Amino acid sequence: MRMLQDGEYEKDFGISKELHEEAYKQAWDSKKFEIENYWKRANYFWLFQAMAFAGYIYPLTSDNYLYFMEHGEILLGVTILGFLTAVAWYLSNLGNKQWQSNWENHIDKLEDSITGPLYKVVSNNGTWSVSKINECVSGFSIFIWILLGIRTIYEFFVEPLAYLAYMLIIGLIVIVFQHYGKGLSDNKKVTFYRREKSN
């Protein structure tokens, strides 16, 4: 991919009024599609989290409590599953936000000659972001699963090796977030790239 030069974006979509309007329409449709998929994914991960929490609580409250107390690896497995789905949920939120922002940037660039600055002009200076709230909830879920993992190891595994393994997992989490968890700032310069055709 190569970065588009100044004016190249406008030139690409400014060839004809029809092309410009069609690009604008496609950008809106794509943004709607991303929002629709965002909520489908959110429901999917909410369900996973609910099942994981139920899977963690059930052994602690069931008639087979003693069996589960003798087999702490079951709870640890549930904890790891809950943690992994929480991380996947968080990263999915970040990725979805990037695509939604991509289409919003296209709308910002294309709208002036079609509808004026309708999408850019807002009636309030600050409001709650639904996607940011969901990011916070998924981040909180990660934190809860880390705490439950520590509790599970403390309760069921007395070997120092278990703590070492858990610390390695937490270290891996930090590396994953440093590599994958970077967000975009609100005051950013938008840069567009063009995919090159492969021969």
C-alpha cells in the first residue's frame, strides 16, 4: 500500500458528480454495516462472558462442590477461557472502531459537496461513546478474570510453579496489549492509502 498524496483523494472521487455521490453512499452503507456487525459481535462476546462466569460460579455453588474443590484445574480452565474471550472481545472492539472510523473519515471527506458538513457539525461538544463504554466493560472483564485466576491459583495450587506460570501468562497479556492494544487518538491526521494491484 502507498500513502495518497495531498489532493489525490479528492481527485479520485471528484471525476464526476455521480462517482462522488456513489462513493459517499457506499461510505455510509459501509459505516452502517460496521455498526450492525459491531452489535452482533458484542452480543456474541457478551454471551461468551455470561457462560464463562456461570461456568465459574456453578462449581462453587453446586451439590458437587467437593468434587470441584478436588479438581481445581476445572476452575482454572474456565478462568482461562473467560480471560481469552474477554481479550478477544476487547481487541474486537478496537478493530471494529478502527473500521467504523475509516468510513467516518471517508464521509467527512466526501460529504461537503453533497450534503454540506452535515456529519461534521454536531449539536453537543461531548457525549458518551457507546463503543468506548463497551471497550471499558470488556477491559474490566479482563481485569476480573485476572483476579479470579489469581484467586483460583491461590486456593487450589500450592506449588510455586503455579504462580510462576500465572505470572508468565500475565506477562504475555502485557506483551499482547502492547502489540495489539494501541488505540487511535481523537486528534489525528487522517492518511489514506491505496492498495496496489498484484500482478
